[in-house]
Amino acid sequence: MYRKQLLIRPIKKDQTKLMNPVALSSKENRNTMNNHLALYVKDVEKSFGSNKVLDKLCLNVQKGTIYGLLGSSGCGKTTLLRCIIGRSNVNKGDIYVLGEKQDGSVVLADRVGYMPQDISLVGELSARDSIYFFGRIYNLKDDIIKSRCDELIELLDLPTDNRCVRDCSGGEQRRVSFAVTLVHKPELLILDEPTVGTDSILRNRIWKYLTKITEEDKTTVIITTHYIEETRQADKIALMRKGKLLTEEHPETLLERYGCDLLEEVFVILSSKQEETEQTSGVDNLAFQSSQTGINESTERTNAALDVISEAPQQTRTERKKQSIFEMIRFKSLLFKNYKKLKSNLISTIFLVVFPALQVLFFLTAVGRETKGNPFGIVNNERSQEFCKTFPRNESAVPYDKFSCHINSASCLFEDYLDVPLFYMIRFDSKYEALSALESGKIRGFLHMHQNLSELIEARVNYGVDKYDLPDEEMQVYMDMTSIQVGGIIKERIADKYQLFHEKIYDDCRYLSKAVQIPLRVEESFYGNKNEEYVIFITPGIITSMIFFMGVLMTCVIILDEKCEGIWDRSIVAGVTALELSLSHLLYQNVFMIIISLDFLLFVFVIFGQPYIGSLWLIFALLYLQGLAGIMLGFAISVLSDNHVTANTIVTGIFNPLVLVSGILWPAEALPKYIYFVIEWLPLAIPTSALRNVIRKGWTLTNLHTLHSIGILSFWILFLLALNIYLTKTKR
């Protein structure tokens, strides 16, 4: 009774004739296949690892019909559709779409409309903007798009306000997705769950529209749905389970053959028979049961049809060859999409501009500066602190005559030399107390001055006594060297202060102070200076690595967002070429890279006042090329990655080794020669060295080292650009 109340499309005459092509003559068979079949699938197999998703699948779809593809989740429906549109390659078998053999490289663009299971829309666009975006990708003129847009908005009850798609309900989003699939009136519609989230009235309206375009425009529709009963309105349905075709027939024929009122009952019967066959005969022997159960009943018909594919019309092949790899209308549409995404994510866009300033702020305020206030102990066994406070320093060295000098309370004078911001002085009464404090980590080190320090210095100054007349030391320094940076600075500063202290004693004694200096004079540095902070050395490497990996991460986030949303695949299926896709992203990110490079110049050299000698324009050019190389690398990583986790893992794996071996934190000359030869060709090592020389030495483009760095960066940019276009075109 229920079956009679539902609309069931009658079997078409052409469809009946096609059901038995074996009975036709060879010439009739060939003409029938060429004129009536939109899709041929023969013995297709597809596996993901050891999991076989499609198993020797055969089916055919007649032009101008609605073909329902039914099956439970995981049966292979979506995988089959992705193989049909060329976004996934089959392991075995053949697929022909509108006369073209689909080998993964064929993009039928405006002849096919594909609605994926996911929304796969630009969330920042409105419903109308989405239709215009895809309409322009399909090379439609704006007046045609406007007409189609108004028609589709009325048909599908789409939101007419300027709400972004991401702010619409799930049902509205799916209707917008359906609309952009229909905008160019394709020959073949491939719809993956188009009616999910729609009410029964709208669902009925959609089916009426599909019926209308198949009858009037001879459009072919392949549709998957989990509403099994609604596919009664299809001309033919295929039931799939575990990657196999259970049957392929008109719904009414199936209901009559199995004496059922519901298609779900037919599916249960065929699934049960498949289970029985697997248990008794094995999966590979299902075909043996087909004549008795109806499973794979159309396989022989499909094979007969496929025998004549080689002589199919070549018109579509010729048209595809004429398609340009670059169309300005498509390119402008992609740029419009990028603009809307940036405009709608204004906070993220501002953060990209502000982020370099934050990085420079944290770096220049936290790294490479001389430490201050280090707790340092003093054990003065010669004089007490109270005595030193009142002792006049001009009495520390008093000359008696031309050949003798009296030294008094020299420890007080030396304490004055240690009164610098580097030290926070802590006095101890004994060497034992200071050792205990050093062991417990309360101090970085301490200085022990003996009680007869002045006498020992006087004997050295007046008599130049040998080692047998003096103890091994006048003063002792004990250090905690677990922090090599802090410990090294303290040791160096104490040694420098002692040299100045000793020269002061000789001057006060009216002796020649040069007598206590080493007989080696280090002239004024040609570049830099002796007391230059470590931050000056690492700044060029830090900003090159920052801008390089900012380019990598920025690109990964933008591209992978589109891939995860599905807009990447959907654009390619719609006809966007690898060149257009690459250039549209690179153009916008280049604008950001120019801004980011200027940010680094402004904050490093103007606001924070880092010294520089070379041209700011040349510094900007090197930073920009460095960032551009990072963008290219990020693009390649994004194309190769399926999600953000994979991309982040790759970037992290690249970051540490590249920074450590590129001479950023430590001179690259310290590396073994065989490693240094390799890192010379990496995108950070030579450019970092060149930038350092431009900043600190004022080198220009006349220097070969500067040209070498530009050559290396240019090589990586061009190589990665070519690789990105190739990967975008071929990666499935």
C-alpha cells in the first residue's frame, strides 16, 4: 500500500534499451554507449593501506537520468565520487566521465557540478557572494550569474541578507553548497548528501527540480543520500556494501522483484545474501551467486558498454586542451575570496602585523644583554667594611722615593673597582661561610683577599720578587660555572678590573703603568668594538629566522584552513588551475611579507636603536626575500599535509636543526667541514651571514657574499614555486 502512495518515476524507453546492450548489434551498441552513457566504471579497486574500500566495482550511468547511490557509511560512496571527479586515484580499473578517461589528471570543470558531503564553502562569504565566486570560477558573465543567483535563491530559499555562510544554520549552508553546484548548469551533477538538514517540503522541491533538469536539459544526476526511500524518484539506484555493488536497477523493478514495500527491505535482503555468500563461498566468489540473488546483475551489461569506450567521441578532449591554465576572471575571483577572508578575520590580520613587534620586543629585552645584580661574595681578611668606608683612597699607594712605594689597604681600593651593576656584593666573614653560600646557590661566586694583601702587592711592585718569595696567589676567585654565559662574564670582568687596579697602583707609585701591561697591543677594532654585546651578533640571525618561519607558519595556517574546509578541492574540481591557486595566495601573502619586513626594520633599528652601517633598503630586500622563501616552503608543506598537526610536526622538525646549524646562535665556522658545505646551500646560513655583514660592515651589492646570499634565496624561491605548482596539480 505504501509503495503505491509514493511517486515512482517510470522506466524510460532509452533506459530499457540500454539495459540489454548485448542484444543490440555492434553498431547499435556503440552508438548507444556514445550517446547515452555519462559514466562508466569497470572493475575499480581502491584501497587505503590494507583496507579495501572499492572492490571490483562496475556500474554505468545513463545521460539525462537520476542515479541514486545508496549504502551505509563507510561503504565507499564518497571515495567513488572523489575518484570520479579526479581528486583520488584508483588502484585498478577504469573510470570514464563524459567520454574522458579519468586517470586523476582530468578536470572537467564547467561540465561537472560537484557537491561534496562537507559544506566546502568559504565561511566568510555570504550566500550571494558564494554563488558569484563559483560562477566566476566557471567563467560565467556577471549578468548570467545574477540571473542564476536570483533563481537559485528563490528555489532553495537561501538567506538574502549579508550573513556569512559560517553564521548560517547547517541546513542553510547545505542549500548554499547545492546552489553553487547548480550555478553553471553542468552536464553532470554529482551530489553527496544534498538533502541533509532540509525539511520535507524543500526536499521535495529539490527533487522536483532535479527531475525537471534531467528531462528538459538532459542533465545527469548522481546522488548519494541516507534517505533511502526518497531515491524512489531516481531512474536507477545502485546499492553498495563493503565496496561492492549489490545491485543496479530501477527502484520499481527492485520492489517488484523482491516483493517489498520499502527499498530498505530490499537492501536488507541483499545484504543478508552477501553475508551468507561471504561465509560460504568467500568474498571473491560473489559473482557466482549473482544470477540467483540479483547481486551485480548489471555487471555484464556494463562490461559490454565499456568495450566500445575507446571509440567514444573526442570532442570533450579537444575542448579540455583549449582550456587556459590562467584565466583572469578566475584569478580575480580567488583574489576576491582572499580579500573577504582577510577582511572578516580583521583581528587575525592585525595580529600578523603586530606579531613581529612583539617578537622583537621580547627578543631585544631578554636576550644578549649583560646580566645585572649577580650576587657575588667578598671575603676581605685584610680590612673590615667599616674601615674601607672611611679610608681615603689616595693613600692606597704612597711613593717614598724614586725606587720605593708603600701600599696600604689595597683591598679597599679593589672593592671600589668591583662596584659595578654586574655585581650585587655580599660580604662574608670567612672563606668557609662563602663556600657554603656558593654550594647552596646563594651566590654566583666570591673573591677571597688575604690579610697581608697590601704587603704582597708592595713586594711585587717594589722588588719584582720571584715565585719563591710570594705565595701562589694574592687573591682567590671561586665561581659557579654552571651558567657559562654568566660565569664567563664575571670572570672576564674581574680580570679586567684587576688589570685596571694594578695600573692604578703603578700610576700612584709614579711607576710606568705600561710595565704591568702585556706586551701586545690590540688596536681599535676595524668593525664593531671590544665591549659589543652578544645581542648585536645574534640579531641578524634571529630576525632572519623569525621572518622565515613567520612566512612558513602564516602560509600553512591559510592554506590548510582552506584544505580542511574543503574549498581547496572544490575550487580545483571547478576548474581552478594550480598556477591560479598558487599565485592568488602568494600575491596576498607577499603584501603581508612587505609589511612584516618593514615592521622588523622599524622596531629593530629605529625604535630599539640597534646599530647599523649598511643600507636599510638592502636590509629590507634581504629580509623580504627571506620571508618569501618561507612562504614558498610553507606552501609546499601545506600541499603535502592533510591537517594542521602534520604541518606543525614538519615545521617543528625543520625549525630546530635549521636554526642550530645556520650560524644564528653560534658561528657556523665551528661546524665540521662536511656539514658546513651542506648548510651553505640552506636558506638561512649564507643569508644570515650576509645580513650581518650588511648591518655591521656596510657591505653592498658589489660584495660577492651579498650577491651569493641573494642567489641562494632566489634559487629556493623559484625551486619551491615550481614544486608548489607541480604538487598542487598532481597531489591527490
